Amino acid sequence: MHSESPSGHGGASGTVSAFRQPKAVWAVAFACVISFMGIGLVDPILPSLATRLRASPAQVELLFTSYLVVTAVMMLITGWVSSRIGAKRTLVAGLILIVVFAAIAGCSASIDQIVGFRAGWGLGNALFIATSLAVIVGSASGGMAGAIVLYETALGVGIACGPLLGGLLGNVSWRGPFFGVSVLMLIALAATIAAVPQTPPAERKSSIIEPITALRHRALTTTGVVGLLYNWCFFTILGYAPFLMNLSPLRLGAVFCGWGVLVAIFAIFGAPWFKERFGTPRTLYGSFALMAVISAVIGIWPGDKTVVIAATVASGIVIGMNNTLVTTAVMLIAPVPRPVASATYGFVRFIGGGLAPYAAGKLVEHYNVHVPFLLGSAAVVAGALILSTVHGPLTAADAESRQPASQERAGAEAAVSQVPGLEDEAILAEEAILEDRAYGSKVSGTPSS
């Protein structure tokens, strides 16, 4: 990782040039955009898939389940893999898997085939996401701060554009989004192979059981369960709301593009602002309460298309906040190394995200369309109650993290150079850098850059 001083990150001027980077960084950043597009890419084509392939909503929702559950399980071993074969080989392996399985999914003739190949896509995505941030940080000019800005930009662009691309291609054919991702990832693969330098295996080999044994720590298990419950509500909305809107793929893409823009804005800018003013636990209580209300509104008025669309788009605000702050909470209080905490938390929360859409489809089949959204609302309320059991440690960690030489600050910066790395760690590290700069300015009497 590059060495940085608190007062400057980009040379004499003290400014960060995030977008003047080596080719290797741009290659991986482009791949990051496409990878993050996959989060909402299939949303606009869910109703089309159900109609064209004569599948029930529950069957179609398995596209989320297979993708996210495989991603969750693979989060447990990505650190073990990367520490043995190196970051570049892990990155390339992930990209190859995405290219192959996305293309095969586009050629499939049944929903069962697509679900199976989407699982292979999730395997590749886990390998890619776990190493992309580390590669960007290791190759970026301008130090870690510039790398983080670029990574967050890729995250925001991918989340916002994924549904729009899915809608545009899905308006032509339901196969379009799968082929589109495969082609774009093939370009990213070629650029990565050509531009990213070879990386050696890590000196310290990760243990394959570390993320599982870390669950014995109460703080990590508690925040993991909170993440699972919040993701249950999140992916109920993301996965089943499209069936209530009765829109074309293109219009669904536009709806979820608006949702994605709000996710990105509030993950990158909103969460740090609210955390600074109200602290992590209070901000999360408010965010969880608002998410519970949004899910309940959809559950009460599922037949009102305008209400469903407005509530779904608005959920991007709280989803962006929660994505950052819940994982930040894990990083604040987990008594294990950050890469291990990331893998453990990723495993637990993605299990919730994977199971929720399928459960929503089954609940609608056996009961009615109100039940899954009201259950999602109850789940996020339960998450807030469980979070309150670690209110004290979170408040103490918030206070400690504001100290200019805190262990939290040093750990945040170290996290992004290790594997696996999550996007939320990048946001946490950037907060640390900006706070250090502000602190240094107060001490020296000079304005911060």
C-alpha cells in the first residue's frame, strides 16, 4: 500500500488526482463498473423471464438466490485462494467465470438452466470483488485516497447503470442483458490481462476456516445477523417489486436506475454525513425505521403502481445508508482482522439477501402479495432491536475512530490493501483520511485541501 501523509495525497499541491491513473487501474475500474452492474441487471427482465419461460415468480427469484448464496459461500474462501495464487490470477479467474457463465445463461432454454449458470456467475463475481479493490489500491497513482475515489465512482456508476442497461437490452430480448455482460466483461478481461502487472502470492497464507471460527465473537455475529435481516428486506424489495409495477423492461430499467443513483449518492456521501452528526447507532436506527416504513407501504398498497414505484426508488436512500453503515459497524467492533471480518459478514448478509426473493415468491403463492413486504418490514425492525444490544460498543468505537492516531484509522487504511476487501471498507478508509486532513489543518492553522 502507498504511504500517505494526513495533509497531502497528490504531490506539492496536496490534491488527489483520482482520474489520472495507470492503465492497470482503468482496466480494473472498468471491470468493477460491469461487475457492480450485475447487482440490478436482471431486475428489468424478471417479469419477461417469467412470461417467456413460463416460470412462476418464485422460480425467477432463484436468479437472485443462486447468485447471492454462491457469492456468500465463496466469500469464505476468496482470501484463502488469493493468498495462494496472487491477486491478479484471482481477478482473472473471476472474470473468466463471469464471461463464460453470463454467455451460457443467455443461451439457456429454461429457467432452471439460467439459475444454475447464474450461480457460476456468482462464483466468478465473488473472486473478482474480493480482489479488485486491493489491485486498484496497489496500482493507483496519487495514493490510496485517489484509488478510493475511483473505486467508489465505479461502484456508483455500476449500481446506477446496471438496471438501465438491463432495461435497454431486455427491451430487445430477455437474453440481451446476459450477452451484454459477457461481452463487456470479455473486454475487461483482455484489458486486465494486458495492463495489470503480475502479483505474487501473499507472504501470509490465509486459513480457510478463519471466517467461520470468527463467528464465535458475539459482536461480529450480532452485526452479521443485523446485516442478514436488513438484507432480507432489501432483496425482498429489489427482487419482488418489479412484478408489481407492470412495466416494460425499459421502464423498469429507468425505475431501478433512479433507485441505483440514490443508493450510490447516500452510500458515498449521505452515510458519512449522518454518521458524523448523529453517530453510527442512531443513524442506523433512523435508517432502519424508514426502511421498515417503505417496505410496509409497499405491503399495504401493492396494487397501486405509483406507490410501489415511488417507494422502491425511495428505498435507495436507506439502502445506500445501510450498505455503508452496517458494514462500517462490523469494521468498528469486530475483534478479528478486517479481511476476516469482511468475509464473515459478507457470508452472513448475502445468505439473507439470497433467500429473501425466493421466500417472497413462495409467500405470495401460499398467502398473498402483502405478506413478503410486511415480513421484510418486521425483519428490519428486528434488526434494529438486535443492533441496540451493541449500542455501547458502537458509540465507543465512533468516539475512538475520531482520534487522529486511532487504531480504527490505521486498520481502515490497512484493510483496503488486503483480501478480501469490500467497498464499504473503502468508504470507511476515505472518512479516516478526510478527518485526518481536517485535524491536521486545525493544528497547523492552514486550510485543508
